[in-house]
Amino acid sequence: MDAPLYITPAGYGRMRAEYQRLYEVERPALVETISWAAGNGDRSENGDYIYGRKRLREIDRTLDRLSKKLAKIQVVDPAKQPDRSRAFFGATVTVADEDGTERVVTLVGEDEAEAAAGRISWHSPLARALRGAAVGNLRRVTLPGGSKDYEVVAIGYPA
């Protein structure tokens, strides 16, 4: 059995909204355009028809992927975390490396990860090293460029 995909309530809302937008707005409009284009005669040189069919296949693949993910998702609300002294899913963790450079990361699901915004996947090397860590703990992270030590400076959860 596949492991559940953890996601925050905000991430679930975004994923659900994307599914509904594609299914209820984009797909019906595209089907209407394809029907109109098909009624115009020769389909081999009809750009609206050819592009429309291609875009419809893309939307259907995305809808299929999203529906499979939505079936496996387990929404975890970090605001309800009982043990706020340790880093678990949804925690915002401030870490400092050997040089004293601080970095703030939030541990989120794979589909929510965005490194530029400080949201890292729960399954990334840094997040795996931080799981269960408390303030003051030193954690070693094995990265492609070598190992690096991080000290947990602060842990926070949404209110």
C-alpha cells in the first residue's frame, strides 16, 4: 500500500482549486471550442481543432494525476501539533550552519515545496535530518556537495 501524501490545509485548498478550475471551467470551454472547430470541415489543417485536442489531452492527464493524488492525500494541520518543542510536519525551523548563516525553512508536502519561498519537501535531505529535532540540536545533513552540520535555532508552528 502506498504511503499517504501529507499536505497542509492551504496546499490541499490550492490543489483542490486547481482540479475544480480545470474540470469545471477550462475543460468544458475547450470541448466547446473543439466541437466548433470540428464543424468547420477539414480537421487536418484546422489549428483550433489540432491545438484544442492537444490541450484537452494535457488537461485530462493533469486531472488524472490530481485525482490520484487527492485520493491519497492526508491533510495535516500544523496548527494542531501537540508537541511544539520539536520539528514535525508543517514546522517553520530556523537553522544555522557552521559559518553562522541562518536559514528559515518550513517542512511541507512534496506538492507544496518551493525552495525560493523557504518551503522544503518533507522528504528532502534537510527535512529528514530535522524531523524530531529540538532547539539546540545539532543535525548532520548529507548533501550532494558533502555533509554539513546545522544547529536548530528556533521552531515555530502556525497559531
